[in-house]
Amino acid sequence: MPLQFTPVKLNAQQRKKAEKAGIAIESMAAADKYYGGPELGFLSLEYLLCSNVFLLSRYYHLFGDEKNGKSTILFDWLNRYFLEPGGSATLVETENKLNVDLVKRMLGENYSNLDQARVTVLEDAQKAMTLVANAAQSLTKKKNMVLFGIGLDSFRVPARATVEQVKSEGNSARNYAIEAGLWRPYLGTFMNLIQDMPVALIVVNHARDEAVEGTAIKKKGVGGGTMLKYLESYRILVQTIKRIELANSSRSVLSLKTTTNSNGPMNRKIFPEIVYRDPEQEDRVYIDWYAADAALLTGDGIPRTKLAKEGVCDTKASSEKGLYSDSVLGLTKVPIQEITQAIYSDEDRLARFRELNQISVHKSLEQLAEQGWFFDAKGAKKVVEDDDDEE
């Protein structure tokens, strides 16, 4: 069942009954964009996205060369931040090359909850996206809050006009200008549609070399002109920097770099790993974000001397593989999970980490629910009725 929170909007009598059921009542207006998003849960992702939660009403753009793990990140995020909390996730698949086995090994039981729209032309992809956004808008207007994640894999889908042109001319030439011309106005409308809605759009796109104006330098880009850049909340370059193949394990080390970040500083980089084969979890494919945490806390990407000076942490790799020590936290030869957990469990330490790295703090859905911004209307009614029966 989807995670459903009913926003609090009650008259005096209803308020009294809800308070009798142990629910704190506040006005909806005071919440101010009440759905911050699901908690990220990893220091590295907080650092990359400059937020402590997976922000909704946002457009996340993953781009890079083929076979670099973009789709794997997409599935990880749809699963971790939408399906696992009990929300809804829709995959709009346009390339007809979905690795079903890999996705099943990533999502496990949640695979059956992943809605899939397999389309071949741009117009049908947009139609599928609009249907999800309309559903979210309709539920929100009815005072039901359901998480919706939309994954588009990928952006490079031909328009119907392109397909017809290829058929008539008998060649495979593509005119990407047609697609760009159709995406620009649609994305503007779509982003307006999901504004202040519990929806996030995650798009996969192929990189292409673009000339830097006035120089002979080439950089990785995605095309589409300035309109895409204007609409994006995040553009993240995904690259594989190392592949590790051993007798009983296989993994790829990724580099994720923000080239657009409307929430904070860009050009931030983290290094998660895709684990394809693990001797301890043979049937699972997963992204090891803890590996990114370890690289962040032991590398030079953040001001580590300031972290130590501020008493946050001073993490260093141990002499034993996979273990770390931290003089500030007083931990010796432990998995990185223990160090990140020690930071997360200390509010002052975590606040200093976020302040030093310019990380915006938003309330999570769980925190808002605990504070009474939302409640299960049916559950609350049952509690009140049971209470009345006892009286």
C-alpha cells in the first residue's frame, strides 16, 4: 500500500477528536512546503546534493557515457526513496534494453511494485509522465499525500516525426533538434505541474562532447540548450573510474559530480560503488553508498582539518582492508557505517558537518508526521471511536 498522509485541516470538533487520539494539530499553511522528502541517510549524498533529504518537486538529471551506471543509480533512488518508504515509482523506459534481471536483483520484492511504461516514441513518454503527475496532483488536492518517483530512461527517445522520417527515407539518421524542440516546452509545463507536489523526476541521458566557447577544449554535456539547464535542479555527471573483478566478487567504482546544483555549490564529487557480485549477498546488486562515505571522510574533497578541529570526525583508513579509525570519535578499526552512524546520532556533530559543507536542512516526512503535520485519518478515527466505546 502506498504511504498516505492526510494533511491536517480540521474544524474545532474534528481537532478535538484528533487531539483525543494523541495527534498534535497545526495549520497546513505553517508547514511551508510540508513535504521535505525522504531522508538521504548518507553523508556523501548530503554533500553531493547539499540537502539532508531527497527533495521533491525536483528534476534530477543523470548523464554520462554508456555502461557507466546511470540506470543503476536511477533504480537505486526509485527503490530507496520511493518504493521502500511505501510510495510509488514509475519507470518510463524508452530504449528497449531494460536489464530485467539486474533490476530484479536490485529491487527484490519491490520489483512487482514498480510501474513500468515501455514506450518507443517521445510523445508516449511524455504522456506517461503526465499521467503520473496528474495522479499525484489529484491525490494531493484530495488531501492525500503519496510519494511519486518518475524515472525516465532515457532522454534520447525519438519523436514520432523522426520515426516517420526514418521509415520514409530508409535510413537511420536522427535529427535531435526535433526532440529538443519537443522537450523544452514540455519540461517547463511538467515542472510547473509538479511544483509543490510530492513528485521527483529522475532522468537518464547520454553525454556528448561539447566545445567550450572561445577554446579548443571539449567538455561533457547533454545538449538541449539553456532551457534544460534552467529547469534542472541537479545535473550529475556519472563516470566509471575503476572496475574490480575478483574470483568471487565484482564491483565498479563510480564518480558522481554535480555540474548543476540549484540547491547549493556545484562541482562536488563523491565515489560510490556498484556491487554486482558479493560473496555474502550473491543474489543482490546494489550501490554501496557507504563506500562513498568512506572516500569522502578520508579524501581531500571536504575540509577534513576543519571537521577535526570542529570535533566532527578525523577518519582515516585502517591498516586492515575495509576498516577505519577515527581519533575524534574514539573508534578504532571499525566499518565506515559505525563512523557515519556516530555522526548521525550526535545532533551537534551532524549540525557542524552540515554547516561546514553548506548542506540545507529540511524536515523529513517521518519528522513531519511525528510532529502532527500528517496523520492516518482512518487510523485516527478508529482510535477515537474505540475511545468513545470505552466511555
